[in-house]
Amino acid sequence: MSAAARPRLLYVTDLAYPARGRRYCDEDIHLTSRLRAHFDLALCHPLDAVRLMDGFDAVVVRNSGPVLGYAAQYRAFREHATRTGARVYNPLTGKADMAGKQYLLDLTEAGFPVIPTVDRAEDLHRLPDADRYAVKPKLGADSIGLEFVTAGLLPALTYGSILVQPRVEFSYEVSFYFVDHDLQYALYAPDPARRWDLQPYAPTAADREFARRFVEWNGLAHGIQRVDACRAPGGELLLVELEDLNPYLSLDVLDDAGRDAFVAATTRSLHRFLAG
């Protein structure tokens, strides 16, 4: 393909977002430096996306930060993309974190291996006994608004915009990183108190099948997704989060070969997406 015919991508990122234990800017600087070999690419802040997106073949949403801080602008972005038919990667049809935390209720109801979740006082009996319970906003992200309470306080909570889950005393957290429906790599945090102190993880066949179930459930034909899980006391994996909007990738933990493989997979995915 000639340089003049190369696809034009608007890459949306908040380079200054102060993520705990992560540096968004380093990851996006590296990824965009590699993608420029294949695409004409410009970076912009999420608040500028609506004004700029019409001049590009696709919008790639990456480390743009929690949308809670700019909810009205994010709604305007989605509405503009829908109205104009703009291509957004990941596509805006995701059913997981992209649409809030309702999916945790849906997956609980459907019997998926997820931390049991309810959003009504009359359903509290469906949760297993625990020393403490996690209470989080349905539209939460990055642990914003998360608190832990004892069982005695649960009936007095104001329901409607919150979720309740038992606090699981897990042995570690593990994340599975997908491009389209292909698992690229897995990382885990051996110390539960240090979520972002990650190391490479060799998934078993059962681990792969666990993660793939959630990606297939979400139904995105293209895009980058991260399946976060915890190893429960009984040895099983339970879903913590299915991030389908702007998952941080922890590319700095990978070796050169791992990063090269991820960039190649993402490049192929973007070309397929643009051709679709």
C-alpha cells in the first residue's frame, strides 16, 4: 500500500492520567511508535475526540482513563460515532465494562464462573457468607467508589446504583489479554496486595477455556480485551472484570518478542477491522 493510501487512525489516550501503579503514557508512546509503521496516526485527548474524529478512517480508543470524569463528553462521542457511522476500535457494541457493570449481574444469573453479584437488598441471600462485602458503583472504574462493609451494614445501603459482592480471599489475580478472539499473553500478580506488580503467567488449557468463554460471550469481532480473574480458595478461577473499553496492557512486563507479537496481532486486527 502506498503512503498516500495508508489508513488514518485517531488514537485516543489521556497521556497525563495518574493511574496507580501504571504509566499510561509509556505504553501508548510505545504502541503508537510501532503502529506508525503501518498507519497514518495522530494522538488526541478523549475530550477532543468528537471534534477531530471525522477526519480519520477509524478511532482507536486506548488508555483514555475512566469515563466517569467526562461522562457527558463520552456519551456525545458514542452518539456522534453512531450517527455518523464512524469506525471505533474497540467497537461500541461491547456488553462488558464499556456498558457499566450490569454484565456482572447478567453473568451471575447465567451461571458463569464470576464472583457472585447482586444489586438489590432482596437478593442478598443469594450471596455466600463472607467476613466483608465489596460495594461498588455500577458505573465505577479503576476502584473509584469501592468500599468494603460487614454483612450487618448491607440491608441499610441505598440500592439502585450499586453492586454487592462477597470479598474473596483469593491467592492471586491473573489477566488474560486478547486481540480479537486470540489469547496473546497472560500476566499475574502473585501478591494480592500489589495488583500491578505483574509477572508472566503460563495459562493451562482450563485457564484458556475459562477466559475464552467471556470473550466469546461479549461478541466483539474485533478489538483488544482483558479478562481479569482471581484464583479462589477452592482453586477455581472467578471473573473479576471483563475490560472491553480501554484495557491497560502492561506491555512493559513482556519481553521484546512478546511485544512484537502483540503489535503484529493488533496491526492485523486493525487492518481486518478497516476492511470489514
